[in-house]
Amino acid sequence: MKLLLTLSSILILQSSFAADDGFTPLFNGRDLTAWDGDPKLWKVENGIVIGTNASPEAMANNSFLIWRGGQVKDFELRATVRVIGDNNSGIQYRSHELKDVAPWVITGYQCDIHPAIEHTGMTYEERGRGIFGLNGKDVMLDPAGALWQVGEHAPVKVDVSQWNEVLPGAPLVSFDPTKLPATMKKIEKPRTSRPQGTGPVVPLKK
């Protein structure tokens, strides 16, 4: 299993958790030791990991910063992130590389960090099954790969231009087919009209 950060335009990651809280820091606060990514896109400044890209058209593929510090099994991941501009990014987990496609290209699950509210925090499978469910929709994937909406709530509102903690601790809920609501309905694969952001990509200021 690899932990990866995807880059669309500008992603900033801050290390804010101490080793004495039970977590093991993956970023040393100084440089990209144990991390691997395109050096033209990723850097460290003032204890913060920064990924910068001029526009989606500037890259042939999504590019990722990959943690190579070891292998993990069951884990809880915390990160503090923000995205500047009308752009999107995300955190990949349970993913693997596609070296035959290009360097730093991966496939697997992504927690979206996106300015469009319907995409904020949603689950997406990079180079796989795409979007599972949008923000505000509780969606189940059955063994045959069909999507079922089992609930709905107001979308969680997040200002991704501010620092936010991603993947905080939460209790695990076991799947119990006997407790599925009678109102659940089969849905088509969600689509998006705003894959990069909420509007035109904002060019970077020099």
C-alpha cells in the first residue's frame, strides 16, 4: 500500500501532528525524504510540502507525490491541507503505481480535495471506477459493482482554501445487509461537469 498526494494545480500539505500523540509522522518538516515525485512540481518551504502546476493541460497525466517509507496494513491517516485557486487535488490511499503508463502515475482510491461542494471529500477511484458517490450521498457498492444510494444528507461544506484536517478519526461501521433501508435505490455512476474546479482554472501569479 502506498500513500500518495495528487496534484492538479496547487496543493499545500502541513505537518501538524506530533509523534507523542500516537501517530508516526510521514513528513519530517524539512525535505521530501521518503517521498518521491516530480521535482518540477513538488518542494518544501517553511516546513510545508507544496505542489504547484500551471494548469491541467501542462501535464500529460495526473502526477503524484508517493510516500516510500514502508508498507502499512490497517492505519489511520491524518493530514492538514489546503488548495489555492479554483483547482482540485486529493489524497490517494490503498493505491499502486502504473509504471508502464508514466512515472508517478497511480491507480486507487482518492479522497477528493475540491472547491466544488459536490466533490468535497467524495470517494473517487483514480484510473478505475471513477466517482462512487458525491458529497451528501450515502452510496454502497455491491459485490457485482452496482451503486446503491442508501441515504442522503446536506452536503458537508468545507472551504478548501483554508487549512483543513483530512481523514480525522471516526468509528468504523461494519456492513450489515439486514440493516439496509427499504428506501435505497440503484443509481447510475455519478458524473461531473466540473472536474477541475468550480469554473475556469485560475492562472498562477508569478
